[in-house]
Amino acid sequence: MPRVFFVTGCSSGFGRELAQVLLDAGENVVATARKPTTITSFRNASESNFLPLKLDVTKQSDIKAAFDDAVSKFGRIDVLINNAAYCLAGPFETLSESQIRSQFDTNVFAVMEITRGALEIMRTQSPSGGLIMQNSSISGQLSFPLVSVYSASKFAVSGWTLGIAAEVKPEWNIKFCVVEPGPFRTPGVGSNLVVGDLPNKHYDHLDARAFFDTMDGKQPGDTTKGAQAMYKLSQLADPPLRVVLGKLAHDAIQQKIADDQKLYSRQDVVDIVTDCEWDQ
């Protein structure tokens, strides 16, 4: 029986590919974007299996309306895929306060509010249950120059999701999966990239726009294959809590594990026995 998928950020990149992969697989899709005109012309889409909706993820009224419309049409939501996000790039001191707040509004707080709405629906629908999938990034496990704040937003989503996954009751049958792709060929480092707007002569050795221009269109990840992998994850009865996508991301995580082992083996530089003496 077809399931109901609610996907954010479907105008391009992973979101658009996900919507198409899901429709090709015979699933029901609620595809959302800030501009509904950008989510048209999907194969195998019909009035019975496809619902395009306007959703500015930073607006609570849009979130509520989108969930209400989705449940009104399909009766339930089986899988939420929080995909909408963007990358703020540049040395930290070139990023304005408003840019940083906007990054967290979209990449973190919007994800939290959409997840909140999905949890209530999944917990109370009959039968209860569902999957909440966060499309995060390898930058949610590793941080890199020029994307410190973007990385912070993805670290936040990953850490927060691990916490709430341990809060839900087993009988609710709500699963979580944080997907952390490496570089894929999306507009994320191209037309959708936002760079710092505070001039700072001390960072003239770093040019975020020029650096990401050299990457745009040359990322190793195939977005269609990535979307297909995410769909396969959604079909598992018990999906893993965290998954990296792409060889580059996989290799980077393996290196991180090795580096962490070396790092924490150096604990002898301080006395780690710091507990209160009367509790020992």
C-alpha cells in the first residue's frame, strides 16, 4: 500500500529528486516549496498521489496549513523528510548576525517546528507510527573552513535528533534517521549559496565564492542515486539512526573515527579524575 511522504524543499536538488523517486515508486507525495510554481512537471504525478504545497519553513502559519492540507487529502503522514536548507559560507567574522540567525532559522528552528508537527500527527494517527528523516550533511559530523556556521546548524540538527529519538515511546512506532551526505551535485554551493556580507581585510586570503565556484557542478555525488538511497532507507523496518551518503563522506567518517581514537588517547595530559572526592 502506498505511503504518504511529506518532503520539504522540493524546488531543486535533493528535494526535487526525492519527490520524483517517490512518485516513480508509486508512493503518495506532499511536495513543498516556498514557490509552488517550482514544483511542477513531475512524472507519474496525478491529483490522487501528488499534492504540491506552498511552505516557507520559517513561517509557523505555513507549517500548520501544509500539515492540515496534507492530512485532509491523504489522511495521514508516514514519512517526513526534512530537506529544506541552505549553506551560509565565508569566514566567521564576515558573517553578520542577521545572516547567522537566518541560517539557524531555516536549518535548525524550522526543522524543529516541522518535526514537532509531524510527531503529533504520527503519534495520534491510526495506526500510529512513521519515520522522520533529517537530510543533514557530512558537515553535521565534521566542520570545515568557510562553513563554520553551516556546520554548527547541521551539528545541531544531528545532536537534537539523537536526543528526541530516545524520548519517544516504543509503542508510538516513530523512527528517526539522520542522513549525512557528502558533496552532491545540487545548487547548494552554486545558485543557492549565501556568502558573508561583512567586509574584513584580515580574511583576504579566503574567498568563499571563488572556492565554491570551483566545486559547483563537480561534486562526486549523484543526486538521483542519493535520493534512491534515502528511499531505500525509508523502506527499512528499523533504519539506522545515522547514515552517511557518498564515498567521500564515508572515507571522511572513517578518518574521523581514527583521529578521535588518537585524540582521546592523549587524555593523560590532564588528570581526568575530576569527580567530587566525597562521591568516590
